[in-house]
Amino acid sequence: MADVKDIEIKDTAASAASALGAAEAQSDDLSDLEGEKLTLNMGPSHPSTHGVLRIVLELDGEVITKADPDVGYLHRGDEKIAENMTYTQFIPYTDRLDYLAPLANNVAYALSVEKLMGIDKALPPRCQYIRVICCELARISAHLLGLGAFAMDVGAMTVFLHTFTEREKIYNLIESLTGARFTTTYTRIGGLARDLPENWVRECEQFLDGVEVNFDETERLLTRNKIFVDRTKDVGVLPLDVAIDYGVSGPNLRASGSNHDLRKVHPYLVYDQLDFDVPVGTVGDCYDRYLVRIEEMRQSVRIIRQCFKNLPDGPVSIDDGKTVLPKKEKVLTGMEELIHQFILVTQGVDTPKGQVYFGAENPKGELGFYINSKGGGTPHRLKIRAPSFVNLSALPYLLKGSMMSDTVAILGSIDFVMGESDR
Amino acid sequence: MSTTAKRLAQKLKKAFSTALGSVSEFRDELTLIVTDPAQIKDVCQYAKTELGFDYLVDVSSVDNYGEDPRFEVVYEMYGYEHQAHLRLVATVSEESAVIPSVTSVWKTADWHEREIYDMMGISFEGHPDLRRILMWEGYPYFPLRKDFPLAGKATELPEVAFSKPAPLEGGPFVTTAGSEDRQRGEPRSKSVSS
Amino acid sequence: MPENPTEIGYNTKIEGDVIVTRADAVLNWFRKNSLWPMPMGLACCAIELMAAGSSRFDISRFGSEVMRFSPRQSDLMIVAGTVTYKMGLAVKRIYDQMAEPKWVIAMGACASTGGMYRSYAVMQGVDNILPVDVYVAGCPPRPEALLDALMKLQTKVGKEPVIRTQKALPVEA
């Protein structure tokens, strides 16, 4: 007969705790000695990550304890490419930064190079008004898609199709203006590529009337929709001081309570002559971010209408042969214009030595260009301060402590674009 | 607005006269040279708490290949209250390639510094989690340095990623006039006959 | 004997309710009219892909309505956007998970040849890691161009023998 041995079964928690006690000072990988936490990889290819973003989540049941975003899956080397291109040759790359609002990127880049050259105040008024119209159209387009994708992720699939219909109308307008549906490459250093086509203003005004109806429809579908409100209210709260510390900008910052809008505080182009309001949120949750974006779109419509009323006539580029390509007829007949054309195309605009930073209010936040120039037509260093990159850095704070199913709502409400974040 | 920035820059200079050098102004922006980068954290802490620069807009790095010190780290600061910009430029030499991190001052510096480490190879002392952010872990080069070619270099990291040099043939997308034909100027084009 | 093997010669007045054709033709007809795409939407071309799926251009007319994000349930991978070296492994893994028969459309300049990004981080064409059936030019290609590519792919699918031997991919190290 075998002896019955009393085996003392140690409580797993107690054994883990004693082991932990010894190792607590070390990394928090060991805090999961009991094996309760699950590491989940929300991979780069995921329907709701709006691009290629990888998040490594550490879950304790349904609650997220740690979130580590892994960006860089769309890093294309824009900044290094910029060091090998002239300023004008780099404009197509700026389209593809925030590819939902390419006109706004073009304008921001052109303004920063013009600031470096000191000609940003000398732009003709017609050019400035058209640039404002382009920026605001881009803002409407970007917010429409951001909200459509956000609503689709949260479950409201109809909104996505409605917003896409309006975006198709914007694409028609932009195509008649620039030649491409998006990826416009419309601005040039010192002005614009070409002037507005005939009847464009009238078509745009017709579009604006229609899009306001669409905003009302979207609001009717979402703003008091119980499911949408339950999924987004008090989810992903970003307090104002945390937002400022993380460098968050744009609608996300304004939803957290700051009324800082670069168009009001440091007005560029003709924003100081235009009358518009800046929507500010109170709580800083996903619902506030949604409301801020809807209201911003309405204000954009207001801005465009004012621009159409005040649109002056005149040239759309400054009249300097050393910056802007001369007219083709003059190039083919005049010597001086021929030389200007040759130098501009092969060597680029002549910039002074110095460094400059210019930030514009893009739909996603503050898009900034830091240009360090040692003279000549190519930048020595061009740094793109991408708002989505900085907004994403606040993700570990936002996701920590929230539920797994809120991840999608939070990601959708931050409204980032990987093309911009990774450059 | 420029006067506010000048006043704040003067205050900062007075508080840290050993660490800061000259102020220069270009296009309405003030740039302050940091002569002693080891004190950058104290300078930034003072700027944030005393002078109200609560928003770090951007941290960039510049590679002046051939000069000594080789690298520059540029801090672009802004304050929501007084709405003034100020830029600090700190130089880092190539041998040490290390500068104190300002993550404890502004949390946003975390990702910016990781990107500078990834692209330029400058290490940040005191950074909580310094690893590559845009390229994959284990990529052996620092792409934004001037001595690294735009086309890239061949690397192989099994199960993670590989990379091959891109066909540039002498310049960004320029078929050099004077190369014999399209084939040699553009290596990936396929001709009908072959 | 019809030249195109998928041509179904059929006349209701003579044959009535019975279609007599080749097995290849019927199976390919099913396959080509219900290609379910797996949108590998990486960058800007993904927006045009979404536009192709929305009501104006309507990819569902071609049977490709369900954009299945799960590789196991799709037959067609549309690589839309720049493939970077960092992303390459993920794309290859997802392609490997798709069940046979599967096809790939490389949409846009970046997916075909690296596009205008000739740099250290961009794979010069997704055909470095996947066998591509149709390349679509454009930056980004218009949704009509994508639909044209889909139609070309349908023609290609229609010509395939049903029992297809899988040739080994020449892999460049």
C-alpha cells in the first residue's frame, strides 16, 4: 500500500507573487507571470486601422493595459527624397502626405517655401483667395471621409456611402480645376499652376448648396443616434493638458477644450479678412471630436461662400521671372524668359540661406514644414511635421484602460492618415 | 508677437547664460543656439514651466556632413498663452552622437526623438524607450545621413524584412541625356525584342 | 468549335433549358464573375479603391461587391498603394493565406514598379514578392482604370484551364 503523501499545492497566485516580489524592480514583462495578460497584434492589414498601422495590445480580459503603436509601414523616405529634388519637383510628394486633402498640403508647402524666400506677403490677392478656397474644399473632403470611415467602423455603414457621394462631387470640381481627382499638385512656388476655369465658381456654389443638405442628413443619422452616442460618449477622453503635452493639434485638440486654430491665431493667406467661428469641444471624447468636425465643415462652407463674394480679379502668380515660369509665348520668343525658364526647370528657385518653420491648419492638425536651406534650389533638410504622427503618439494614453471594442471608435475619431504619419 | 518672443528669448538667455549663445532672427523667427547641449533638459524645463512654452511643435535633426560638429538637433517651441515661437538649435558631434532627452519635459518628444534616432543615429540619454520607429528593428543603417545613398543599401533580416537598392541610375528619375538608349538609362524597362 | 474556350454556344430556341458546354467554360464563368477582392489598401490608391467600391463606379456590378478583409475568403488581392520593405512580409503572409485559385492586381504606379518613390524604403514593385496578373498604371489610377483591369483579369481567368499546375515562383534572394 503506497503511502498517502500530503502534497502541499501552493496557490499559484502566491507563488507568482513571491516570484514577483523578487523581480518587481525589473521590466513589466514579468508582471504577467500568472499568464493572465494576452498580447494581441492588431496587424498592419486590418479593416479599421485606416491604413497600415500596427498596434500591439496587451489585454487583461477585455481591458487594454498597454498599447504600443508600430508605425513606419508606409515610410517612403520623403524627407531624403526632398534633399535630392528642387522645391517645385517635391510638390507631388506633398500631395501624397495627407492623401485625403492634397490641396491643403500643397498650399502649406508652397507657403513654407515662400516664407523662406520672403515672398509670402507678396502673393497676389486672387492667388490667396483661391488657395483659401482650395484649403477649405480639402477640409470638407477630408472630414467627410474621416467621418464616413469613423461611422462605418462604429457600425453605421450608410453614412459612408452618403459622404462618398459628396466627395465624388468634390472630385469633379477638383478635376476640372487641376486635372486630377486628387493628387492635385496645384500650387507652385509663388502662385498657382493655372487659374480657375470658366463656370467653376457657379458649379462650386451649386455643390455647396447640396453639401449642406448632406451635413444635415449625416447629423440626423448620427448625432442623436442612441447606438452612436453610446459608443462614442465618454470613450477615449483626452484631457486638455495631456493633449498639449502630447502635442496633439487640430480638431482633436479643439475637442479637448482649446480654441487654438492657426487660421485665427497666426493667420496666413487672407484668413484674417474672413469671418468664421472655431468649434470647441468640452469633454474631449470621441463624440466631441465628431461634433467638432461636423461644425468645422459647416464653417468651411461659410468661408468658401465669403471667398466667392470677395474674389478679386488679377494674376494668380507673382510676376517674377526668377520664381515663376514665364508665359510660354514669351519663352519661345524672348531671350531673358528663355534663360529664366531654363534655370528654373533645371536648378530650381533660388532660396536664401537660413531656416524657417511654417505651420498650417490642415484638416488633420498642424502640418508644419521645417526647411533648412543652404542656398540654391534644393533644401539641405526638409522636415515634415506631420500631425497624424504626433496625434498617434497619444494613442498609448488613450487606449490604456479602455475596452477592446472601444479601440475602433478611438482610432476612427482620432482620424489619422498613415501616408502623413510615416511620410 | 515678435517682441514677446524677443523678451522671452532674452529671459531664457539670462537664466542660462552658460548654455546659450547668440540669438538670430530670420523671417520673423528667433533662433537660439545652445552652446552646451548637456544642459538642454534644464533649458527646456525652464522654458516650459517659467516661460510658458508648453507645446513642443517639432524636434528635427540636421546633418551637416563635413562640418564639425556634424549634427544639429532643432527644437521648435510654442506657448499657447503668449503665442510666441522660439527655436533652439543644439549641436551634436559625430563621435559622441548623444544628447539628453527632453521626454520628461514634453511627452511629445518621445516619438520625435525615436524618429531622430532611427533616421540620423543620434541617441537620446534618458529616453524611456529608444528604438526604431519608421524602419524595422535590426535595420543596420541610419537613412537620413548624408553619406547614406538615396537608393538604399541591400540588407537581409530573415523573417523580418529585406531591402534592395532602388534603380536610380545617376539621379532622381532622370534618364540622363547622353546615355545610349532607354534600356541603359532605365534599367527596368522591358523592350519588345528581348 | 468556338475559339474562346469560355464561349458558351447556346440558343434557347433549339436547346431549350439545357446548356451544353465545356467544364472549363462553366467553372471559369463562375469564377470570373464573382471575384471577391481582398483590398490590400496601403496608401492613396486605397482611396480610389474605395471610390471604385462606392455607388458611382460600383465594383459590385462585376461581382466584386464583398470586399473581404479576410484572406481566407477572397480570391483576388488588389495591392493598392506603396509596398515598403517593412510591409512586404505582411503582404506576402496574407497572400500565402489565400486559397487557390487566387490572382493579384497591382494597382497604381507604386505597387507596379515603386512609382515615384525610388528610395531606400520602398520595394520597387510588389512583383518582387508576389506573382502579379494585371498591372494598372496611374497615380492613382482612376476607378474606371481599375474596373478595366478587372475586366482584363476576367478575360484572363476565362482562359485558364481549370486544373492548373502551380509553377514555382522564381524567388530572388
